[in-house]
Amino acid sequence: MCVTEIKKCLEEDKSLIDVLTMARTMEIAERQAKEMGNKESQNNVKKLRSIGRKQNAPSRQKEKRKPQTHHQARHGQHKTNTVCRNCGGQYPHNTHCPTKGKECNYCHKLNHFKAVC
């Protein structure tokens, strides 16, 4: 609480308890504002680090697709066994993908393995 605020409180005939309550409230508000600023700075650092990881990571090469035949284009492809994009294993899985809830050792995101990252 600054001097001008104290003088203003005294001029308004505030009780000592009211002045102390206001001062404590202002101190708490200032402390919380500083803490919020620190947390925001930490979040900004985390964001910058994750952006740096993404830029340094090798880009995925797009697979060349085989041209579809007339029949495939009209009726769509219905493969029963394909490769899972999360684990690289056979898809569909009998139960659930083994990557569910797991963290990638390369990019540290969830639900896929390094082999398919």
C-alpha cells in the first residue's frame, strides 16, 4: 500500500482494521500477480521448447500411392488387414492398440511408437 493510498484512507475516516485489511488484500493481490507472471513465463518457455523440437524433427515423407483402378475408385478399397498408423502392427487389432496411453520415445506425444513417428 503506497503513501497516497494510506493518506486517502485516513482522510475518509477509515478504521485501522479497514486500512489493515485493505493493505493485506493489496499485498496478496500483488503476490498472486507475480506468481501468475512467473507461471506464464514458464508456459512460454515450454511452448518455445516444443516448437524447437518440432522444427528439429525429421519430416515425414509422404508415401506414394498406387493409382486406383476404375473398380477401386467406384467401390472404394476394403482391405481387411492394413498397417496401424500408431504402432506399425497389423490393423485392426484384436483388442486395442498397444500404444494406447504410451508416450513416444522420439517426440514424447501420446499413443504412438517411435517407429511410426
